[in-house]
Amino acid sequence: IFLMDQLGDNESDGDWIDEISMKEAIKNLPPREKKILSMRFMRGMTQTEVANVFGMTQVQVSRSEKKVLTKLKSRMM
């Protein structure tokens, strides 16, 4: 799963403006949220693996991930 698959819409896939917007939105995230996204979407770690790194439950990672993705979507619009 790629981050743009979670954030992008089908009409603008590959659009460089969306990519720039996403990079800017990610740059402004708190370090912990950036790390969660990096581990999940860049490294391909499971929510359970991320949870173990942070000392959280899988459910907490899922909720955090959803919150971050929602935040990114709103910043990109």
C-alpha cells in the first residue's frame, strides 16, 4: 500500500501538484506521526510491528494512522 493510494483520488493519480502538496503536508506533521507513516508506507511494516516499536496496541496504531491520513487529506484540499 502506498501513501498516495490512501490519499489521492483516481482522477489526479500521478499529478505532480498532488505530490508536492503531500510532501508539504507531511513535512508539517509532528515527528511521531511522520515516523508512523514512514514505518507503515515506506518500510511496509504492519500495524502490529509499528505498535511494538511504539509500545502501543495495534488498535491505537490503526486509530493514529487514520487520524494522520485524515489530517493529510484535509491539508491537501
